[in-house]
Amino acid sequence: MTWNPFKRKNDADNTTQVSIDSDIEAEGKGRPTPKRKQAEAQNLHPIVPKDRKASRKVEREKLRVRQDAEYDAMRNGDINHMPKAERLASRVYVRDYVDARWNVAEFFVPVAFVILIVSFLISSLYPALSVPLLIMMYVYLIASIIDIAIMWRGLKRKLVAKFGEQAVGRGSRTATYAWSRCLQMRRWRMPRPRAKKRGDWPK
């Protein structure tokens, strides 16, 4: 061992004490103290699971359970457990407003279906009646469009007054949400109407 005249006695004593403490710690655990790299390697866990197929199956099952719960909430009118988009206050207001009124457009699909079937059945026997039936269907379509425009004009004014301009902005898709609900028959709408009868206007 090379003698260092500048090394203090206390440094030598501290080095000896550290060595003794390490030996005592190793003997107490029955194994040598792992190095830092070894300890970090032991604490590492793979981010990607080994069995990816089983992991995807579990995720699909969780998604299915969540979607079933959200569907039940929409069917039962439980706003707190509906999808996040359906819980927005502006959308709840839109649904209540549309559900409170008589919408001409909600009967367009069944009426158009009946007109097309009747027109097809009588086309061979009474061809002249096919044209009036088709005209009737287009008149009903125009009436539905006019009714939706009137509905949206009144609803938009109320939404702006209650929630601000952002409630009817282009990114909100509120207009699309409103007229698509108008096209559905009341008993088939999802989420289900909260009021049992029409005329219960939102405040």
C-alpha cells in the first residue's frame, strides 16, 4: 500500500468503517448487496404483455361491458352513466326540446316506405296512380325540411341564450344532432325521452 502523506487519518477510518458496514449488511441479508444497474434491471417490467392475444381479449371484454352499461343507461334515461357526449348539458337540452314538440320529419321514413310499397303494388294495375303517390312523398319531404328549419331556428336562439355561441358552433355538431333526432320516431329515440308526453319543454 502506497503511503500518502496528505491523506488524513479520519479518511482512512471512514473508508474502513464503510467497508465494515457493507460486509455486515451483506452477512445480515445472506447475500451481497446488488449493484445499482442490477437493482434497476430487477425493477423493470415489460410494457407490452407477453400474451398479447389474452390481453386484447380482456380489453375487448372491458369495452363490451362498458358499452352495454352505456346502452342500458341511454335506454333507462340515466344521464350519469351515458356516454360522455350524451351527458353534455347542451345535448340534454336539445333532446328535451325535440322530444317536446311534434316533428313532421319523424314520420317521414314510415310514410315514404308505405308510399313506395303501395306505388310498387299498383303500378301494374293503375299506373296513373304512381305519379300522384310519388308527388305526395316529395311534398311530405319538403314539409319535413321546412319543419326542421323552423325547429332549428327556435332551438338555436334558445341554445345561444342559455349556453352561448359555442353551443351552436361548427365543431359542436348541434344542428346535425338535432335534425337527426327529429327524423327518428319518438318511441325509438336513443337516449330515450325523459318526458313521457310531448309538451314538456325544457327550461
